[in-house]
Amino acid sequence: MSDRSSTQAKTLAIANQKGGVGKTTTAINLATALALQGRRVLLVDLDPQGNASTGLGLDRRRRGVGTYTMLLDGIAPATLAQSTGITGLDVISAEPDLAGAEVELVSMDRREYRLRDSLEAADGYDHILIDCPPSLTLLTLNGLVAAGSVLVPLQCEFFALEGISQLVHTIELVKQSLNPGLALQGIVLTMFDRRNNLSDLIAADARSFFGASVYDTMIPRNIRVSEAPSHGKPVLTYDKSSAGALAYVQLAAEMLARQSGVVA
């Protein structure tokens, strides 16, 4: 499913093959920020670690069926989506069996299109966000094929830029061979620390290399953002006045502006 029609949900894959860059935190809080603005949002937890589900308060013992079942059995999203307690935000959680889905998908028909085919039936949403695994696997490939665009969180640390070119290359290959409508929505700098000169250097390097693809909004390193998942809450409901929460509200606004063509 992609942005092929104005009546369809805008589907965004959030991906980076490097772990620990704020990918899931961005997925959770961007989805929440959009929902709090009155949008209908579905978050698809495609990461076998299931951290997006945990961060939205879904205890592992009560998740039931989720993305594994959707991928392998083609079950409609409406059957699997669960309320998060945040008005307008639903989630399809990651099941423990999702870790083994890679092996099972290999021999299946349309293995790269399983998620896309299922999400075609996801009615009633303005936005679908896909939290991809921190690796370039068949699960991530399903996320990229299902998406209309990709958002890449980039941590403001030394090794952050290494490997991002590989992901951008992968996005281009997917666009050429599997999903012609796929676009790089943007790169968002995460864990930015104004007290650290290295953060400024990484931000400058990213903007020099990727230009306008890098969002103006930067997500600061913020203790409230780190604390929120342990309470099963996005930072926007854990501490809405914190610097991290305000940054994600700003990120959502900038993303909507870019999607509407206000930002070049």
C-alpha cells in the first residue's frame, strides 16, 4: 500500500539497519503526535523485539495475534488492530513467532508483498506507520514494499552516518524493482545533544550530504523520552511538556507540511 490515491492512508516505513538510533521511539511518538492532532493512525510493529508494542502499553501476555499472523496468513488488519488507549491510535503488535517469519516467508508466493497485500484492506486510517526491524531483512523489505515513503532516524553519534548510504541504496533498489512509488520521506536527527560538539558536527555532515532530505526538527537527548517506554507510554502522554515531547509534535507538523508540499 502506498500513496497511490488521496483516499488511501499515507504509509510510512521507519527504518534504519543500525539499532539504538531511536527508530522505535520515533515510530511510537510520531504516531502519537499524529493521533493527538486528530488523525487516525495505525502503527504496525514489524520488529520481532516488539518494543513498539511494549512502549504503547501492550503487555506481551495480552497481545494475541499480530504481525506474524498478518504476514503468514493474510489476516485483515481490522481483525488484528488493538486500541492503545490513545484516541485515534491503533497498533498491530509483534508476536514472538515473528522472529521466525524470515524462514517461513522465503518459500511463500509474493513473499516481498505479504505486508502490502494485507494493508490494502486497512480502511479508515489517515496514516500507517511501520516500525521496521534494525536490519535489512525480508521483514524490512516487506515494510519498504508496503510503504509510500521512508523516514530514517539518524543518531547524532560518530558511527551514525556509516551504513546510511547502504540503506539509501536499498531504498533505491526497492524503488526500481518492487515499489516504484517509494520515496525517501526524510532523515530525522535523533539524540541531539547541544552540549556536545560532536552532535553539531554530525548534523552538519548529514545536511551537507543529504541536503533538504534532513528534517529541520531534531530530537534532543532527553531523559523523559528514555523513561517513557518503561511506563508503557509515549513521551507525549508521559510528559507532554518535556523537550522530547515538544520535538515530536514539531516533527509531526513538519512531516505533514512536507507531505502537503509546503516544504520542498
